[in-house]
Amino acid sequence: MKLLHGIDDRPKPTAQLIFGLQWLAVSVPAILIIGKVVADIYGGPVIPYLQKLFFVTAVILLIQLYLGHKLPLVVGPATVLLIGILASLDAGFGAINSSLIIGGLILAGISAAGLFKHLERLFTPRVIVVVLMLIAFTLAPVILDLIIDGGGVVPPSHTFLFGMAFAMILFIANGRLTGIWKSTLALWAIILGSLAYIVIFGAASVPESTALFALPKDILGPLAVPDIGVLAAFLICFLALAINDLGSIQSVGGLLRADNMGERVDRGVTVTGLGNALAGFMGVIGPVNFSLSPGIIAATRCASRFALVPAGIILIFMATSPTAIGYLSSIPGPVIGVVLAFVMVAQISAGLMLGQENSAVSTFDEGLIIGVPLLLGTIVSFLPESVAVGFPATVRPLITNGFVVGIVAVLILEHLVYRKRSK
């Protein structure tokens, strides 16, 4: 692939701004989608939460560009941590934030010490396939709740039909569009989907009067000592987050044939760990490097890491504007749900492609290694609350977390039950 700008090239200011706006168009939807979901789960004011999330994402993005992996990679909220949050709500937000801090610091320490390569051997291609697909499957209840959320105004059956029609249009557009239009499809889906929802149902949550520029009142989130079950669940989620981070860094580094990839991985994962610790202190979901960057590079033919700097700076300015965040957060729930489903389907596709490239399933037993954890994780994700409360509080975050159950199952099947046969 012939590039206009290499990793360390500095485009001219005008070109850098244009490239930066394209990267911004890719970054904002991910922050909005996951951020709004978590903010609604927490039940507090949405705007201050999104302000802090925009700020953390921007700061970690800029640190990665100058001190971390130094590659053109998008940073955004980690969906795998959303699963840990959902399973640990009973423990309180203080325990969740503390778990993010502990998990982030452990990840940063392991990576900075060069020990991360010893954990990599656990994550064979089959395990990584399950990780990628399980995130999507275990978020299915959240996606469904968003799609049928009419805000008490629109009947759930109507929003469900809207969601199904919108999803079909979105996937058709994904198959037809190319280049930067395809790369920024999530952004256009949010804008056009919101307009369509308002036209059809005449319902939209307009933000209340807010300041043009202001910082959140509560910069720091609550902290509490997490019990062993909550912490263990988050540590398993951090294992998956680390593999996601590793895959993203290696995919872009391999595409661009970057030098010193071992050092880039160590620095990049270290910054990601510290970023999650910062997110825990501020009471928001932690960041991760996204794997969608190769598509943007191919579309723009610009691989300069400095092209992302304008995007990071604009994200910081957006974080200081409650008015801007307020309008962004007024997106209807069904639109968020469909776009989140679109992103998760892309993740399932990535998992299937990875499995095919590595010949992960060539026997019946190898199919079981992937199929059993996916089914177990999905079943646990739909576990009724009446059943979940029957488990002891200490182990509840583990047993009722479909992602954790699926990951434990695939590790046991891959490395113990079918170890010789899968090899």
C-alpha cells in the first residue's frame, strides 16, 4: 500500500487538520455509544460522565502518540469492561472504580516489566476467537434493552420494529459504501438515525440549559475496597482487554511494518493500563486501543501518528463543553442500540476471520472449544435476576458474568480437556 505519509511524518497543518477531523469522526461514536450506556446504568447525570470520559480518552490518545506505542491508533472505551461493570453493580460504584484502578496498575506493571509475553501463550487463536465473539454475545441483553427503550413515550414494539429496519439499512449501507464513508458509517448512522427517529416518533430528549464551557463538579469518582469476587471478575476482563490491546497494536504495526514492535507493545499496553487506573480514579470506564485503525489508514493513505493529534485536542475541548456533550448525549436509545449491535457484529466477523486465518476449527473437538463457551456465556448473560440473587455475594460477580464464565470455560477446554487433541 502506497502511503502519503509514514508513521513519523508530519503533514502540513491544513492536511493534518483534515486528517484529524476524519479520525475524530471515527472516535466520537465509540465514546458516545459506550459512554452513554454506562452513564445510564450508573443512573447519574449523563453530561458530566461523558465529559470525563471524553477527557480520559483524549489524554490517553495523546500520551500513546508521543510516549506509548507511537502508532496511528484510535483509543476508546473498552466494551469488555462494560461486561464487568454490569456484573458488579451490586457491589457499588466505589468497588467498580477501585477494581479498575487495581486492574489497570497490574496490567501496566506486568507490561512495563516485560512479563506480558508470558501471558500471551494462554491466548491461542481459539481462545482469542471466543474472546472477540463472547463480548458481542454477552452484551446482547444490553443491546435489546436499548432497542426497545422508547423513553416511556414510544411503545417497545414500535421501537423494536424501527430498530430492525434501521439495522437492515445500516448493514446494506456497510456493504455498499467504500473508503472514508464506510469508515465513518457509525457517525452517519447516529446522525441520520436520530433524525429519522425524531421524524417518525416526534420524540427527542433536548438537553437542558447548560454552560458553553464548564468542568464537571465531581472530577473524582467514589472509591471502596472491592471484594474478591468483583476484583477477580475484573482481572479476567483485563486479561481480555490486554489481548485486545495487543492485537490492535500488532495489526497496525504489521500493516505499516513498524520497527521495534516489542518495545511498542510494552509501552502501549503500559499506557493503556495507566489509562484504566486514571479512569478508575475519575469514575469512568477505562480505555483500550481499537482495531479499526487499518481501515482508516487504507482509506486515507495517511499513517502519520501526528494526524491524530488534532482529534485528541478537539476531544479535550469537547470535554470542557457541557453544551456540546448535551446535544451529543440526546441520541435516542434505539439508535444507540442498533449502532452498538452493528459494532458488535463487526467484532464477531473479526473473530470468524481470525479463526479462519489460523485454521482454529478443523475438528469436532476444536468446534466444541469455541461453541461451548459461547453458549454458556450467552445463557449466563440472560440469567434472571431472581436466580442471580440466590448466589453468595462473594462469587456472584463471577458466576453471573457471562463473559467470565465463557473465558474460564474456553481456557479449561483449550489447555486441559482437549489439550492434546487440539494441538
